[in-house]
Amino acid sequence: MHSERVASRSADPEDSKEPRKHSKEPRNGTPQLDAVSLAIVEQLQEDGRRPYAAIGKAVGLSEAAVRQRVQKLLDQGVMQIVAVTDPLTVGFRRQAMLGINVDGDLDPVADALTAMSEVEYLVITAGSFDLMVEVVCEDDDHLLEVINKRIRTLPGVRSTESFVYLKLKKQTYMWGTR
């Protein structure tokens, strides 16, 4: 089914191999991608080790053209190619999601949190919390030190709530593209 979507995208006359004119202009600072670049991303979401030649065949480009597009996507920060692990299997014994409420401007707190090596994921949210932060720690003592000594002491942090992970049941990055 996925290859049918890719084939139909690349076969669509509206989806030429050249980026559409408006695709070069960022909207709100976000690069706009043409259908071929989106298809490349989907190919790599399925298998980050897929050869460029195989991707090229699926999307209708040469291996060299795919290599150039992938490098551009990496340079623009559109995607990363990484090995995704379950932290518990590689020596990190504690993961948690932290809900954080902030007094005043969120950006200085968010910037300070993103600089912490334990912070793997951070989003500014609407709802009960201003920020949601995923942390990966070596053990419970490490988690306590991160929360109590480093996060709660940041200027502007009003409160935190911890959601400790007991078991990882699902973690995927294959949501495709739109």
C-alpha cells in the first residue's frame, strides 16, 4: 500500500521532480517540501538504512538526486537519521515525562531545558501544563537530581509533575507525511 502511495505521488503530473515554486519559500520558518521529498521521507521512515538507489527507484529519481535531497533535508533540520532504541535496554533505567508550569515567558525556561542532556523531547503546550518534557536518566537518583536540583531551580518554573515510565509499549516514527 505504501509503495502505491509513493508511485501515485511521483506519477502525478502536479508532482514533478522539480520542487514547486512555492515549495522554496518557508511558511512560518518551516521548509515547504514537494511530493518527491515527502516520498523520500516516507521511504526513510520505513527503513532508515534503505539504499539511495532503492529510494530513487521508488520515487523516480537517480541515486545522486536522492542523495542530494536527503542531504538538504538533513541540513534544513526536516529530519534526522538515527538509531532509535529503548533507553532501558542500553543502560538508562528511568524515563519520565514531566509537566511543567511556568510563570512569565516560556522561552527562557524552554531554552534552559533544551540545553540539558537528559531532555530528549520538549514541547510547548496548551492545557494543564505549559511545557511537556521527556527525560532519560540513569536511575531514580539521577531523575531526582535532574528534577529537584536542575529543573525546579530554574527561574520561572512554578511547578512540575512527573509521570514515570514503567514500561515502553510502543515507540514509532512512521506517521508518514502530509
